Amino acid sequence: MNHNKIHVGIIMDGNGRWARRRGLPRPAGHAAGAKSARAVVEAAAESGRIDWLTLYAFSSDNWQRPAEEVDALMGLFHDYLRRETPRCVENGIRLRVVGRRDRLSLSLVERIEASEKATAGGRRMTLRLAVDYSARDLIVKAAERGDPDLCRERFSELLGEAMGCGEPTKDVDLLIRTGGEQRLSDFMLWECAYAELYFTRVLWPDFGAAQLREALADYGRRERRFGRVLREAV
Ligand code: FPP
């Protein structure tokens, strides 16, 4: 078992299907998904094992969804940030939003900036919401900055700058995807080089503290070799 604190990424998938199964419109699934996000963030902070949690809230390809759904999601992000900021401050959670901001509404950008400022002192866990996020676009943007002394560490810094994070991006240790699909969908491609992947059929609105604990327990049983041979096998 690895006792170092880890970076967990989550692809929160299955909101639409959750809503459809209940005869509800898709935005109702996203609203239920925001509740799951709240519960999982709390459980992640309480677990004491996670120092970075990155939630994939809106991919750059999600702009192609119907306008009503996009509007509902943007409204949810706004409400989430407004409601959760005081809780993050209380719980020592530093909140950052990563991705493009130039296509978000001014009021959402202002909300993001206010939440980031208010929570900047949080030391217990960093919560990153990926909004208008495309890992490939970020890699291109970081590469465009050019650097003759480019190395992996420097590239992680450039990538952090490209996503508006202001600090080097960190490798992901555990990537969770709910909803049954088994793909990365343009999420943290650089950071997931050696991530342990955990796929579950549970739909995101049904994923909570117990399911996060299960994923962390599964991660604890993985043997991470990073391309090396284990000492006992030599
Ligand atoms: C994928 O489910 C989910 C999204 C595109 C949005 C994720 C957003 C939330 C969970 C709500 C807000 C979260 C925060 C942190 C404020 P889908 O719609 O693709 O589901 P489907 O595959 O069943 O259609």
C-alpha cells in the first residue's frame, strides 16, 4: 500500500442515463451529479489520502451539446462554486478551475476568481474543476510556448501555465471513470502516463463516499512498477 498522498482524477460520466432511467430531463441528471460531486469531495478530503482531486466537469467538446444543456451546466457550476466556497474554506480545500476561460460568461469567470481567491489558503486538499478542458489543446498550447531546455518537469510547468493553474501539473495516480465506458476522453493525457485506471458501471449520480472508498481500496492493492521490475522479481 502506498501511503503517499495521491492525485485522483474523476471522469464523472452517466448523468444523462441516470436522468433518462427516471424519465427526467438530462439537466436533472447533472443536478444530481453536482450533489455527488459535493459528497465525493468531502469524502476525499476526509480520507486523508488525496492531495489533489481533479473533476472533469465540462470538456471542450461538450460545447456541441444542446444549448439548454450547456446553459444548465454553466448554471450548475456557478451555483456549485457559490455554495461550496464557504465549505471549502472551512475544510481547508483550495479550489482551482483549470481549462479555458475565454468562452465562459463574465459572471462565471468572476465567480471562479472569487472562489479561487477565497480558498487560496487551503492546505488539506486541492480540488480542481476542469471546465472547457481539452488535454490535447493544452498540450499544444504548452508546446507553443517553446523552450530550448524542454524536459518533462519543464513541460509539466508549461502545461500548468497553459491550463491557468499557475503551478506545475501533477501526475495522476488514480483515474476513476464512472458510467461504464472505458476511455480517457481527452482528460489529463500527459498526467495519466502511469495512472492506475478504475472503471465502474456505477452512474455518477449514484457514486458517493462508499464508492470512492472502494476505488481507493482497489488502488491500494495495485502494484505500481513505473516500467521497472520489482525488487523481488530480480
Ligand atoms: C457526463 O455525463 C457528465 C458531464 C458532461 C457533466 C459533469 C457535470 C456534473 C457532474 C455536474 C456538475 C459538477 C460539478 C463539480 C459542479 P453525460 O451527460 O455524458 O451522461 P450520459 O453518458 O449518461 O449521457
